[in-house]
Amino acid sequence: MVSFLSFFRRAAESYPFLFFVLIAYAWSWPFWWFAYFGELVPGMKLALVLLGVFGPALAGITLLHLRNNQAKTQQSGRGSFFCLGAILAALAIAAFRFDFMGVMALVPSADHGVPDETPWYVYIMFAGVVALSGFVISQARSNYPTVRSFLTGLVPDRRTLLLSVPVLLFLPALMIAANLLADLAGIPYDTPLYLTMPLAEWLPLLAVKLFTVAMLTGGNEEYGWRGVLLPLMQKKYSPLVATLLIALLWEPWHIPLTLDIVGTKENYWLIVFARYIAILPIALTFTILYNFSRGSIFLCVLMHAGFNTHARLFAGSELFALGLLIAVAIGVIALKMWRKDRGYVPEVAGK
């Protein structure tokens, strides 16, 4: 048993990128491929999708525990953080169950819900989602210094809370500006939802969707991809190279979900390829935010929730893609992301 554990410790220390990716895929894909191909009872698809999303977080936590070489300390607040994560996840699931504020209007398809006829054993699966959320959030107060140093960025401080305002407004502002420019240039585009719905309807809907995505789906990914893998890669590579390497395997990790969403659409493989190309500027956005904020996973969670939510409400003109590329290019140049010393790596207490 000791030699078996030693093997994994050496692997986690010598090949963190490969180790992380293997665990993330090994956890997520069985849930997602079954959700894509399996014969499912009501509510099970959402449960399987949510369980699979924890792959990167669990990969990151496993990697950090194996790399930890500091003595265990007494850290208060872990139980409280577990309860907080569990309660927030339960509330997010309840929003799907009761279609709170009409949030189901913004989910990929109707089978990503929790209808009345959902069997009891599916609720046990949702209880697993709640427990996993509590476990992951509690790692921000882990007794192991290496784990705590990397995941403490889950907890927002005063500066982070102030930065959360421009982070949440960044994408809507860019999308609305793109729509206005398209209007001035006479470029046609599909009318976004915010122009067809009253403010009193789409604003609370937006808040609920941001919350559910941050807790259960896209935001959950950031605990691992940015919270653990990015800083570990930045110990060896520049932020730019680290982001390129992560992006290569980040989008393929989504493939079962992507195929499920695009379904039988014509040229669906072209959509998959387009997502692969689009993932790079998105990944660079998260890297810029992580390094600028000195390791705030909380802000990356908010930004990811924004990418998964704002497009359905504010996106119209394709000029948004150009605007995002320009913003990312400015960030890359301003932070000199081609330099290795520009990447933030958390310091482990006691080292």
C-alpha cells in the first residue's frame, strides 16, 4: 500500500498536468457518456451532468493532497465551509426543481431539469452533488497547507468583492457594445433576449442563472482548471504557454456535453471544432483574471458563470468575438504573459 501511494505521489510531483487530466477525464466522462447514450429516467440527466462537473475539482484536490509535504495543521472553519457549500448547492438544485424565476428557460434543453416524476433514487444522486460541493468548498480551510494555499482563493476578500462588480459587468458591456456597433454599421443580428423581455423579468432570471452556473456547472470547473492546474503549470511555464497547454485538453473534456447540446444539428462536428478554437481566448481571459487578482478562484468562478449565462441574454452581433479578442490581446500585452515570472503561484505556508 505504501509503495502504491509513493508511486502516485511521484507521479503527481513529476507529471502534474498528465495526472490532473487523467483524473478529471476519468471522473467526468463515465457520468457524461452515460447521460448521452443511456436510457434515463426523469431528472437523471441533470444529476449525471452535475456529478461529472466535479472532475477538475476532485482532480485538483487529489493532486494537491499527494503533493503536500507539510505537516498537518489545525485549521478552523472547515465544517462551516462544508455546510456553506452544501447549502448553496442544495439551493441551486432547488432552483432547477421549482423553475425559480423561470431559470429553465436558459438551460440547454428540457431534459436538464428535475420534473415532478423524478424517482427517489435520483434525489440521492443530487444529495451526492450537495455533499461533493460541501467537500470541495471545505478544502479552502483544509488542514493541509498545500491544499489550503491553492484553494484559499475560493474565499473572497474585500478587494475581490470590489473586483466582482467589473467582472460581472465585463461581458454584458462588451456584448451590448457589439450590438450597438452593429446597429450603427447596419449589420444584422438575431435580437437578444434582453431586448425582447422586460427588465423586471430578465434581471432576476439573470441573477438566478448566474448563481446556479457558479455553484453547479461551469463555475465549478474553475476550482480545478484555474485553482490548481494553472498555477502548477505556471511554476514551469509562462502564463501564455500554460494556458495553451490547458486549452488543448480543456475543451475535449466537454465533448460529451457538447454533443448532447448540439444533438442532430447539421454539421455538428463543425460546431465542435468551432468551440475548440473559441476556447483559447476564453482560457486566456481566465488566466488574465487569475493572475491579475493574485489567485482569486472566486472571480474566475464568476467570470465562467458569466460566459455560460450572458450569451443567452445579451449576445447578438458577432462583433462581440472581435471585441473579446481585442480585450484579451490587451490583457496579454499588459501583463506580459509570455514571461515566466508573470504567472501567480500561491506560496505554501511553512516553505
